[in-house]
Amino acid sequence: MSRDTSLADFGASEDEAKAESEREKSEAEAETEAVKAESEAEVGEQENQETESKTETETESEAEMESKTETESERGSRSDSASEDESESLVDSDAEPARATYDWTPGGVACECCGESVEKRWRDEDEMVCADCKEW
């Protein structure tokens, strides 16, 4: 704020005019310092908010990674134990091995019941037989 007139213009002494000028100057400097401090405080607050936001995001990401790792390791240990249990039960049981219930031979093969040469045979008890011999 500048003035076109000074106190000297109104008959004040030169000392009073200098004092008034210095007071105005110091008020202007104080106001400038206050604006600077306020601006710096706002910038610092924004930086703090950004840092907090990044920290929260990083913490959430770390928690998600730990959760996934725990879940995968739990699955792995469960599947390992399940595989061991299954293999033990297969070894321990007296189950018969799987056998085919149907057979197709393009050149034909003899029916184990009637002896006729056929391309398609089905399991009937322990024999592979043609459709005519199969008890449906």
C-alpha cells in the first residue's frame, strides 16, 4: 500500500514522517511473512496428506499380499495332505482296477461268447461280448 502523500505534507516533523514510513514498511513485511507462512503451512499439509495416503495404500497392498500368501500356503498344505490321504487310501484299499466297458476294433474281433467277428463289444461279467450276447 503506497501513499502519494506523507505526514510531512500535513505539517508533521521529518522524524514523525520517517517513523510512519518505517511502521508501514514493517507492517508490509509482517503481512508478507504471514502470507508466506500460511502458504508453506498449506503446502506442508498437502504433503502430509499425500504421504499418509501413500502409506495407507502401501499398507493395504502389503496386507493383501500377506493374505494371498497365507491363503495359498494354506491351500498348498491342505492339498498336500489331501493328496497323501488319497494316495494312502488307494494303496490301502483292495479295490479292483478300472476296466473298460466298451471296445471298438475297426478290423473286427471275435465275440468271447458266440465267436462271431464284430467291431463293437461290451463288457458282460468278465467277457467282452457283441450286442446280441450282451444282457442289457
